[in-house]
Amino acid sequence: MELHEECGVFGIYDPAGDCARAAYYGLYALQHRGQEACGIAAVNDRELSFHKDLGLVGEVFGERVLDELDGTMAVGHVRYSTAGGARRENAQPLTLKYVKGALALAHNGNLPHADVLRTKFEYQGAIFQTTSDSELIAYAIAQARLRCPSVEEAVRRALAGLRGAWSLIVMSPRKLVAARDPWGFRPLCMGRRGDAVVFASESCALDAVGAEFERDLGPGEIVAVEDGQVRTVQGPVEGGGHLCIFEYVYFARPDSVLCGQSVHEARRRAGRLLARERPAEADVVVGVPDSGLDAAMGYAGESGIPYGVGLVKNRYIGRTFITPGQGRREQAVRIKLGALRHCVEGKRVVLVDDSIVRGTTSRQIVSLLREAGAREVHLRSSAPPFVAPCWFGTDIPDKEDLIACHYSIDEICTQTGADSLGFLSLEALRKIAPEANCGFCDGCFTGDYPLPV
């Protein structure tokens, strides 16, 4: 698997204070969504302060910083860049001061028309400090705020003029505003902890701070919190939205529940469907850590082939360790993963991964298993082949880098060195989340998107 996560957002209002520390714990729970940079902005007595930098949550924040950020509201963000690049100034939350005061903004998503929008704003006199499309949203909100009576109304007006994906948390000195795009590409939920109100990309972050899940924000919904009072500024649009289906396959943490569907159960179901569609004669089923493990368990349970821990992941290196370049990427796979010889030696192995992008990582993992003595390796993907890029916040390469756009399944099998190869069908993929109360975007597997790009 060579995809990078999206971003994670977290926001909290708590009259008891210590919100920066709660945001810190929430971001730790969302670290899987972005390891490139992170940040927290907090409001104390209507004064906004912030700290952000490149690196993991535990690297960027210490006790002294969290003490200095203490306040009754906080917004946090973990980032992997899908637009704008890995630069310190692109770290979020974005903060700005303008004639109406101060704002902090945390954004998960992507604006496909960012270049056109940036040019438009620059000709209106805007001066941008980052290359992130999130700053365009911040500017649009600040611009709208000059002509309307409240921050939440400014958010509503600004977002009405945008197209794309956003799960957004905006903080002013008095209010916390959360919003999802009308297509519902990215997840966002709300919970409570006593008098505190919490927003997060995933429910696992609510669990991390002891908050009880209340509900998901609907597509197009905007919610404002002021002095503990929660008010719906704009209700959800009709139609159920188009949540990125890859959240269930790879992005979200398995202990999260998105739109009513357990991520863990969705992945196990994908594995069961994969076993029905792409069976194999084998002795053991092995998953690629971490997001392939649940699917491997499902495959094993459906097929009757024993499940085994055939690959061990090095837990002490973040994705920031991985550097560009094919040679370095292949070396990184060997440092991140090790094969458990006792589990695979002399055996026919079903290797279950969440997806296959370029195919290079799959080739390396198949090679690891063969070096550990595996007699056969039957590669299975719990997602269909990637045939198109994503325009809404997932770092999927262009078509020229997608192996399925250039080779047949048999040719991909040969390139990975596997004895056989099977992908989950598109029809089965659409069945992995039967309890989800939403629609899905599967454009990266079909080339068909919910809106023109």
C-alpha cells in the first residue's frame, strides 16, 4: 500500500478549560490520518494562540506548550498534504487576523478548482502566505465576514461559493463552527463530555477524550457552538451524500464508526466477500499491517483457511521516515515490515492487502514472504483496481502511476511475483458497509465522480 492518509480535524468547547490538552489527545487518536505536520490553536479569554510544526503529535507538543495553550476552546489538525506540499507554513490550523478579529481553521479535504480560485482572489488583492487550498477557504470566510453579522453566517456564505471536499472546523474568539461539504466526501462527527462539545474526523478521537458520540454531521450541515449552546446554522442536504468509500477500506481507524457503520466490520466483510470471489488453495492467510489485517481475518473466516501473523510491523517509525525515490521506497518497506518465518515457511500463503496502487510495495512484500520460505504467495486486494485519481482529498497518483491503468491482472501478478492475484469486485465493494446511512464516492475505482472536476 503506497497511499498517504488524508488529514484529521478536531475541535472542542469546554467551559472547564484545558482544551488544548484535549485536542492533543484527540490528535493522537487521529495520527493515522496524517503524519506530516500538526497543530493546535486555542482561545483563552478571547485571545487566540497557536503552535504548529512539521512532525508527529508527540514530537511537536510538550507539556510547556500545552500549558501555554490552555483555554476554553481549541482546534487541532494532523496533516498529510494532498495540495500545497510539505512546508511548515502549510501546517494547520491556519490562523489569521483581520479587521473583524481572529480566526483559526482546520480543514480535511480538497478543492479541485483551487488554482482558478487562487487567481480570482489574487486579482482581488489577496496575499497568500501558504500554498494550501485551505487558505483559500479561510480567505473566503474572512471576506464574507466583512458583509455579514456573524462568523457562522460568513462560513455559510463562503462555502456556498465553493465546490469540493471539506470537513471544516473554524474557531473565532467566541464561537466554534463545524461544517461538511454538500457531497459529504469526508467524515465529521460530534460528541459531548459533560458540558463540553467535541467535533472530530472520526469517533475514535471522541473515545480518546472521554466524549460520548452524539451524531455525524450530515452533508452540507453547519453547526455553531457559543457559550455551550449548539445551534444548527444550516441543515443537511438531501440525498445521503457521497462519503469516500476508501475510508472503510484504508483511511479510518478500525475502532471508528462512520455514518453508523463499524470500520472493523466493513473490512472483515470485505475480506469475506473477497474470499468468495477470489478463493485460493492455501495453508495460511496473512494480512499486511495495519489496514489489511481485518480483511485478512474476514478472508480466513470465510475460506476456512487458518489466519496467521505472517508480517510484523515496526511501530517506531512514522511515515515521515519514508523518502521519495524507488530505491529508498523499497528499502523502507523492508525496515517497516518483517516476515515471520515460523508462520509462512513451507506454506502456501494468501496475502491480503487493502489495495494495490503502483505495485512496487506489493512486489517487495511478496519477496519478503518468499525469502522467509513461503512456498506459494497468492496476493489478494480488498479493493478493486485503481483506475483514476482522486480530486477530493486522497493522495492517489495520476493515471500514469497507477499500475492497473497500464497492465492486465495477469501482468500485474507477474510484476508482483505472486502465484495468483485477485481484486475485490466493484459490486462487492459497494456491499462492504451495509449499515452505513450514506451514499459513497468510488471515483478512484470507476472514474465517475459525484460532481464535475
